[in-house]
Amino acid sequence: MAQQVTFGTPILDTEAIVKQVQQADELQHWQVEESENRLIFSCTLSPEDIVYGLGEQVRGINKRGGRYVSFNTDNPHHTDDMPSLYGSHNFVIVAGKRCFGTFFDTPSKVIFEIDWQNSGKILVTCPRDVTVTELEQSTPYAVAKEFLSLIGQNFVPPLWAFGFGQSRWGYKTQRDIDKVVEGYANADIPLDWICMDIDYMDRYIDFTVNKRRFPHLGTYAEKLKKQGIRLVPIIDAGVKVEAGDPTYDEGVQKGYFCTNHEGGFFKAAVWPGMTHFPDFFRPEVREWFGNCYKKLTDLGIEGFWNDMNEPAIFYSEYTSMLNSLTSAPSAECEKETNAYKDYRNFYHLVNGKRVLHEDVHNLFGALMTRSASEQLNKILPTRFLLFSRASYIGAHRYGGIWTGDNGSAWDHLRRNVVQMPSLNMCGFLYSGADTGGFGGNCSRELLLRWLAFSAFTPLMRNHTAILTRRQECYRYSGKEDFQSIVSLRYKLLPYIYSEFITASLNGDMYIKPLSFEFTDERSLRTEDQLLVGRCVMIAPVIEKGAKGRTVWLPEDMTEVRYDGQGFFCRQVPAGEHYVDVKLNEAVFYIRKGKCIPVGKGARNTSELDLRDVQLIGEGNCYEQYVDDGFTKELSLDNVVKLVK
């Protein structure tokens, strides 16, 4: 049952982001106090209560013991004491003797203190203008599903977007990309798409192409597409101040940019130098900016990634000191960055009213995603790929997300594991991390273990920064080990694709914690094993130097071992088991009485036949979603029953 209470006068109507639910007169689980023009919501926790949610935030699946700040931040320091990352997902679930979820819908900063310093309480500090939605069910899984049913169906990209993607900041020329294509082909490692970072642009200007580096991008994109590989360029949030640039000139002429204190256009420096920010809160601006993507779709591009859309700011006309890119901020980082100060220095026009950016900050990236998605849906006849760095609940309807600028470190792999179910609870099914880590130099061992986990996440992209070790799989010794792990992804795509779309259509999660299905004490505490779809459990190896790991089976399961040659299955009883896992192997589990479809694999999805499968596991039948991988119309009528 859902009930909703609105406090104050909302700054803007977010109905387009989150559906409205039944109104109620008072909250059932929260006490409310007013303090310095803000509201503080408090809820007492029992010792056994688990607190789930908050999407992209750090720490574990259980959020007890942490302080979290929802304020979208360009922050590459993904440590447990960092209060803010790139997305704001203000949904929590309290699970114990009582079970309820609460969504705090406000586009400004929200602070969650969840049993912080052993307080035994949740304290949520919000602006006065907030709408609070409560959901009450018998289990946390039921709460999550009800929330997903309220916020709307998940974005579904084409089949090729579920293939393996390679990316690097530093692919500067067509020849650089050719070398990547050749490297993967020669190593017989599957590949479906390659990301183009800011170097493909003319001086980092949005919707431009450097003609010297990519003289005929349209012809080149078509050539790669015939090989089954797509190009996926980056688009940044800032439009360069550049007279003569069509995007800039039209934006200025029509007054489409955010304004400063004096009423002129706000200027801030990002990669191209001084830029203006489109005022995505205005429908006409979203339509205009989204239509700019046509300059690239006309060249055959069918996928994009939106970046720097918190928005990231290096310096501005008001704050000239550069943000430090090397020193780690403290736990109060949201108060220290120049960008944070800049958010008090520009304005949006919301329903005819001038509104300070700080007051609606968390919606900026989500509305950029909406801008692109709505127009791409009109421009392109088939499904497209779109994922973003910044986000807010509801943006999952328009695109996916990746978890930002992580590092090549084992604790970042662990963080990727625990973030995935939390993101799913908040609607973001098409999500994943930069496999191998964006910053730093990834070891062979770490990349293989990370790939073995990413093989199960919807977004599977290897991405790294310029000046780091070249991280393409074929550059490491023992290429056959990488071929083994990446090829597993393609053999599992009939299952992954089916489970993803089925979950999307049913308002369900694709990745869940064990505790959403099993209530024994061990499962409630286990955070490094996850349920993937309806049938699979994974237990990734996430420790440096480990030859295997201990696995908890809450029920009898089928253990599946894949080493590049085939699937080897054995029945394993419930309980604790130590499992050897070599670097060229992946081990996963099929739940009791279940089976899954596995295919023959392919070099890319253009060669993949979703229907040519065999069933493995203890069960006798599986309901598989099958379509052409491109059509926009999704229906459960496309589910076919497979029988052994």
C-alpha cells in the first residue's frame, strides 16, 4: 500500500520523473521536526533491522552505520567515507519485524544518517519542500517491486548493448579504434561496441567531429557496423562558448542556457573551456538539445553516453580556483568544492519562475538523459543505447547509468558488487561499473576477476583513463583466458537478455541480494553473493591472490563451471562450500528446480541466435523472452516456453 505526504510547496512538479501515488494525511513510520528551514525525519531502528536502498551510494548493501548525502557530485574518490557520488536515489527500505520503504522526493540536498555513530535511528534531513512516499509490504522484496511499479518501466536498450563494450579516454583517431577492433579480432575475443571519449570532437565541442582524426565518420561507422561493431560517442553537458558553432549560436539566440545573477548566461569551464549549460528544466530546451543528437545519428550512430552532467565544473566566472583533481576531499566534500559554490550562482527557469540551481541540482543530469532519450526515440526507428553518469530516481525510464570514475582496485570491484542490487531497487536495471577501473593501472588478475563479475551485469564495459595502462583484454598475456571469460557473456546472453526484459516488463529487479529470497541468518548477512534473474546465483572472487572462495548455498543448487571449453555441472547440497576458481574460469549456480538457456556464443551479437540454445540445470523448462533485439515494442507475448 502506498501513501504520500507533501510538505511545503514543491519547487517543481516531478510527475514526469516519478508517478503520483495515493495521497494520505500523515506518515506512518516517521516523526517530523523543523530545524532552520529544513525538515528532519526520524525513525527508530530495532537492532535486527536491515536498511536497504540509496542506489549508487557507497558502503554495503545494508546501509546501517553510514552517513550519506544525496547531492550529485563529480567525485572519483569512491571510498566508504565519501558521502556523495554521481547519483541521488532517495529511497530506503527498512526490513525487520516491520517492513516499509520510503522515498524522499526533492531535487535538492538530502542527508541520510542511518544508525550513524550507533544512534539506533535513521535521520533524514531535507529541504522544507519535499514529497514523502511510504510503501508497506510483508517483505523488502515486495516493497522494492511496489516501488518499481510506481516509478515506471525501465529503459531497454537493443541487444547489441548487452554485448561487450571497450572504451578508453585516449582513442584519438580512427586508426586507434582500428587497432582495438583488430586486437580483439586477432585474439578471438568477442566485441560489440567501442566508446569514443572527448577526443573525437573538434576541440571538445559537443555535436562536432574532428575531421582530421575522423575524416568520414559516417562511412567509418557503417564499415564497423558491417563487422558487427557500433561506435558510441560521449556527449558532455556544457556547450562551448564559441560564436559560429551552430549549437551555441542557436542556444544563445533562443535563450536556452542557464543564467547568472545578473541575468546573462552563466559561464563555467569544463573540457572545451568556457561553456554554457542548457536549461534542461524547460521542455523546449530539452527538445532542442535532444534534437542535436541527430547530427550524429545521421552518421549512423545508435548509442551515446552522457557525461559531466552533475554538472561538473572546473572553474567559473565566480569561482576561478581550479578544483583539485589529485587530492582527496574530506568526508564533507560537498562543502569544499568550488563546483558546490558555483551551484549557488546560476539559475533555471522552472514553470516561469527563476530557481537557483542548488535547489534543483539533483535533477540536472536526469533531465539531460530525458532530453536525449525522448528525441532519440523520435529520431531512430529502433531501440538505442543511452547511459549517463549523473542521475535521479525516474531517469531509469530514459537511459541506464554507469557508476562513474572508479579505480583499478580490489575494493572498487567489491563496491561494484554491492552497488548493483541497490541500483536495481531504485529502478536502474541497465547499469554497471567501469570494468577494470577507470583510474589506475589494472593488473591481469584484477581484470579477469572483474570481467567474470561484469559478465552478469547488463552494462559490460571495459573503460580506463588516459595515461593509465592500456586495459584492452588482448594486451595482457594469456589472451585465451580473457577469451574464455568474455565468451561466457555471449553464451549467457539468451538468459541475461531474457531476464532483463522480463524484469523490466514485470516491474521487477534483475539483480537482488540473497536476503530478498532467503531469510536465514547467513543469507541476511551475505553481501558478496547476488541473485541474477530468477534462476542464477553468483559468488564472484573479489580478493587479490585468491585461488577460490567460500560460497554459501541457502538451498541445493547446480554448480556450473565454465572454462572456455564448455559448461560442467554438478549438484551441490545447501551449506557452506569452498570452491576453487581458476583465473580462466567462472563459477555460478543455478537455483533448485531451475534451468537456464545457454547459447553457442558468437564474435558479436549480430552473429548470435537467441533461439539456438540448450537448457542446463536441474529444472525441465524455462520461459524465454525472444525478439529481434531492435524493435521498440516489448510484450510478454514474446515469451516462449522451452522444455528439455
